[in-house]
Amino acid sequence: MDIETTDIGATIGTTLRYAGVNGLGRSRVQLVSYRPGTRYHDRAEECAAKHLATALARVELSARVDSTDVTTLALALADVVQEDGCRLWDPSDMEDGAW
């Protein structure tokens, strides 16, 4: 699992990606991107680890991770981060300058 943080102005954008080796080969699949409401990269990474642990506790994944498992985990992560008061974020908005 990769956790990436990006300074997007008044807050930090956080993206979690599955860097799988099982059923998805070596592809990096974006699971969720959001704004955790902090200005600090280390705090954003701590929040992301907590959100991931909570989401993993809610879902049942197969022994060989496949696209269904990744989708299930992505949906669980989206729920967890929103329940924690975070706002979902689309990193491609930054590329257009629309942020």
C-alpha cells in the first residue's frame, strides 16, 4: 500500500494506492484520494494509516487480491474517510488548475 501526500494549498491531499503483486500484477491502483484537514504531511500519513486499518477491519478480502477486493476496499475507504469528516478529493483537479 502506498500513501502519497501532496501540498494543495491550505491543506494536504492524501492518496492511497494499492501496489499489488497478487491478482493485479504489479499495477498501482488508486483506492481513494481525500483531504484529511491537516497542513502536515506526517499527520496526514498517520490519518491514512488509521483509515486503512479501519477499512480493512470492515471488509473480507480473498487470499489472492483481485479487482473485486480492490473495489471493495476502495468503497470501504471512501466510507471511512467521509465518516471521519474528511472530504474526497480528485487529484486531477490540480492538473487543470481548478483547485
